[in-house]
Amino acid sequence: MKNFMVVCFIGVCVFAVGCASTKVERIDVDKTVDYSGRWNDSDSRMTAKDVITDCVGRFWIKNFREQEGRKPVVIVGDFKNRTEEHLNMDVFLKDLERALINSGEVKFVASADERGGLRQERVDQNTEGYTAPETVKAIGQEIGADFMLIGSVNSIKDEASGRYVILYQVNTELIDLRTNEKVWFGQNHLKKVVTKTKYSL
């Protein structure tokens, strides 16, 4: 009887494991979900918004408009990951670009990576003979950027006894492409305290 009970218990356990399922929950993409404490999509989105809000609210943009009589043209350049984590910098760059465009304060041009494909398309329109003449886009009409936004994401981590604090520091610089003058410098901080339980993976 005892052996029979043991076999039944094992059978129930195997059945329960076999019936385990994966639960999927759809949530708002703007909702902050933080499991590991590492840099995530919410950090990227919020930091990009703060960076651009500060950038377009400074005197450099007013000075440029007064001198040139138009909105400045900005391009996003190189952003370096100087943390110990693997960060998808493309996500952060796109968040920066989106915040820049949506600010309405500047004009924005394609990055170096994007320009290659655009230029090839214009060459094809002008040489292949497949494009209706009235819709061909002329070569040599690109808008040159006035300023380049560059920067880096850095981190400092302090850890002891299953608990750590991590500080992310995002340094951002806006540089005049004609003179190499740095017209704005931004520094944004994000700090997290993470406690690992005894059973965390």
C-alpha cells in the first residue's frame, strides 16, 4: 500500500509538471517593468526624453535662431556604451531621435548609416530610367546638419551581501559642426537599489 501511494504521488507530480503552461500578459509599452535592475527600455525612453527636454530648452537654440533666422538642423552621432552591461544603443539612439523630432524645436537629418541607402536610391532614380521624370529627386539637395549630438552611457556599481546600488550617468554633448564648439553639455543620472532574495536566480 505504501509503495502504491508513493507511485501515485510521483504520478501526480509528473502530471502536474506536464500540465504546466506559459502565461503571457500584454501590458502597456510605457509601463515600467524592472526585474533585474539593469538598464532597460523604460530607462532608455525616460532618459532620452529628459536629455532632449534639457537640450532644446537652453540658450544655444535661441542664439542660433536669432543669428540664422531658422531652426537648427541636428544629427545624432556616436553614443558609446561605457557600462559593464550589454546595452542595445540603437534603441537609445532611436529614443533620442524621436524626442528630438517630437520637440518641434529643431530639424533632424538622417544618420550616416541611413544616408548610404538614401543616396543610392537617388542615384537609381537619376540613372536607371525606371522613375517618372517628374518624380526624380535631384542629387546634391541634401540638408547639411548644423549640430551633432554625441555622448556616452556610463555606470558605477556598489555591491555587498546580495544588495547593490547602480548609478547610470548619461553624458551628452551638442557640437557645432562648423566650428567644433560644444554649445551644450547634458548630464543625466539614474540610480537603482536592487536587493536579491535568497532564492533569486
